[in-house]
Amino acid sequence: MANRVPSGPEGVPFLGSSLQYADDPLGFMERVAREYGDVARIDVYGQEVYQVTDPAAIRRVLVTNATNYRKPSLGGDEGLGGLLGDGLLTSDGDHWQRQRKAMQPSFYGEKLDGYGEIIVRDTTELADSFSDGEHTDIHAEMSELTLRIVVESLLGARIDGMERAIREALMEVGERFQPGPQGFVPEEVPTPRNVRYRRAVEKLDRILREIRRQHEYTGDEDDLLGVLLDRRDEGALSDESVRNEMMTMLLAGHDTTALTLTYAWYLLSKHPEVAERFHDELDSVVEGTPTVADLADLDYLDDIVTETLRLYPPAYVVYRQAAAADELAGFHVPADTIVSTPQWVVHHDERFFSDPWEFRPERWTDEFRRDLPPFAYFPFGGGPRKCIGDGFAMREAKLVLATLGTRFEFDLVSTASLDFVPLVTLHPANPVEVTVRAR
Ligand code: HEM
């Protein structure tokens, strides 16, 4: 086995590179890759992390040697695991495996086709509420829309009138996971941030109970919540575990898709030539309201979503922890090492993408897709822990863009470029204000 030790920034005693990381996580990850290469060693928040940006090594971590790389519980109970418990995103081992198998059918095949109608109906309701010339925050609109869609599709309930409360509570929850030591002040310590967090979680739990009550009357016993409740009745799942899966769906099932849509509208507004081709394609394919069947003929729309996920990947880094020692790209990885695989860095690597900071949907030709090394592009992760909602999310993003795009354009109110705050996912630092223009 190789005994090469990767190099990395020196950092300062005790803090390592924590301050530089907290100041600008994205810039820091880019700089580390540029200066120290495809496997680099960094020291943040008292934790040694190997940053891996070689696609073949990433594939080894996520796929071919996945059994050696578990999900680390970063921050322990104070991290995301404290909120989502044994939900699918944060659990591991046998429980995760059984749950993944039980939940998988809700995300593929016929089930997925059925969600198309809900997506278009909810999006049409939003479109009907827009008026020409109106100003709105497109990130807030997309968050509330994707919340409605995920709750209706998977949990069999309507959340009319509660969207805003849920979105705001989720934002307060998200703040706790902002990079930086302050995020991990134990939950019991009544800092203002912790108090807001606790109240927000209580509010979300009340809403989840309300969704469950509604599901008893209106839900389908075959929808995802129906499947989870069946498992509970069989004694395979506790009530607490059902709650954890519901909370996971609320968070993982809306936030990343809302960000994808927000960034897509932002990029379309900044690139009129792309927007024109987007509208031309819609006008030639869609008659009236878009359907799932139309998606097969909307190739350019697919390129737009694919390129948006490359340029601004909502999941900008994935972490794992090595159980046993391993070798990655010629470097020795000791047991217990935390490994980070940052989409943010790899998706902007000139070795794989020419003019990587340019938004260019045209680059995604069949040939380009075929020749791209595996894991040079991995917005949904990969291997056994690959996003269970990848098909759902792609379908949703495309149908929402198509449904709104046939009727509207969104002009950015400010010409300033986007600033990001990397929370658990990559958020815009400010509201993304647009003017709604009827086409
Ligand atoms: C564009 C939208 C989305 C992006 C970019 C995204 C990204 C990801 C990534 C990168 C992972 C892997 C994390 C890891 O390996 O540590 C993941 C896992 C997961 N995602 Fe998504 N996701 C999206 C949409 C969705 C949707 C719509 C749902 C549910 C409806 C969802 C539910 C989940 C769940 C439950 C997991 C954990 C799966 C497991 O570990 O078995 N995601 N997602």
C-alpha cells in the first residue's frame, strides 16, 4: 500500500485552517485543490479531512470501495443527525438498508410518472397566481412550490397556507448547520440561534403531526407515508422513525430542487440567448400544459438543468469516513480519516469542462456526455447512497421550468451576481428578486 502522505495548508495551532474555511468555504476548497492537488490534507474544526478531487478516486470512495466508506456523523447529535435521526439520509447499517429497500419503489417507475400530474397541477396553480409586472423572490416561490409538491406526492397531504411557515422554520433550522464552530454549540445551551432552532423544530414537528392526520383521510395507502405506516403496523418501524423519514423528506425532498430551479431562473435571465432557445423548444413541443410525455422531446431543457446542476451544485460536497486504511490516487488514507469529495471543485475543473465558470448548456452533447470521466459530474452523489430522489428531482425541475416557461419570463431585478452561503446545501446569500413578465 502507498505510504505517500498528502500535503495541505499549514494552518495555525489548535485552529488549523478553520478560520479560512469558515470565512469562505467554497474559495478555500478551490484553493486547496489548486495548490495541493487531487488529494490534499486539511485541518478544520479539530478534524483532519482528506479532500479528494480526482474522479477515479471519488468513484472508489462512493462506489467501488463504498463498504469501507461510511457516512460520518459530523457534529454528532449536534449535527444533521440530531434533527433527522435514523432517517434515510443520516442512518447507516442494517436499518438504512431495510429502509432504502422499502422506500425505493416510491421513487421509480409508474410511481414517478404519477407525480408528474401533481407537479404540473401545483405549478399551474402558482402560475395562475402570478400577474404581469409583479416583483417576487423566486427562491421563496420555488421553495414553497417544491414543498407543496413533495408533501402531496410522497406524504399524501396538502399544505395550503402552511408553506411559508414551513419554509421559514426550515431556514431557521438550516442556520444551525452553517459552517463554523458556532454551529456546534450543544443544543441545550440557550444561545439565540439554539433557541430559534428548538422552536423551529417544534413547529415542524407539529406540522408533521398535522400532515399525518390529514393522510389518514386523504392519503393513499400506497404512497410513501402509507408504506412507512404499514411498516410501523408490522412492527418494523417505530413512530419516531416514521417522523424521522417524514422530516428527511421535507428537508431533502424540497430544498435542493428549489435551489436548482432558483439557479436555473437566475441563469436563464442572465443568458437571453439560452432563454430564447428554451422558449423556442417549449413552443415547438408543448401544446397547452406540459406533460411527462413531452419531456422526451425537450432535450435542451435537460441540458439546461444538467448545466445548472454542474455550475451551482446544491449538494456541493459529500463526506465519508474510512473504516479501514485505503489508498486513493497513490496516497495512503489511514483508518478513520474523514474524506470530502467536493462537487463544487470537480464541477469547475478545467480538465473536464472548458470555460468551467461559463453557463453553457450546449456543452452537453451526446458525445461530451459519453466521454466525460465518471464522477467528473456527480450532483446526486453515487453508489449505494446515491440520491434516492434523483429521478424525482430531474422530472420535477424540468416540469416546473416547462410549465412556468410556457407562460412567463423572469427578469432579475438586480444585475449583481450571486453570492452563496454554503449551509448544508448551497444557498443564495440574498433573496433572488425577479419581475414576472407574461410571454
Ligand atoms: C436537484 C435536487 C437534488 C440534489 C442535487 C440531491 C443531492 C443528493 C446527494 C448528493 C445525495 C447523497 C449524499 C451522500 O452521499 O452523502 C442525496 C441523498 C439523498 N437525497 Fe437527494 N438530492 C436532490 C433531490 C432530492 C429529492 C427530490 C429527494 C426526495 C424526494 C431527495 C432525497 C434524498 C435522500 C433521502 C437521500 C439519502 C439517500 C440514502 O442515503 O440512501 N433528494 N441527495
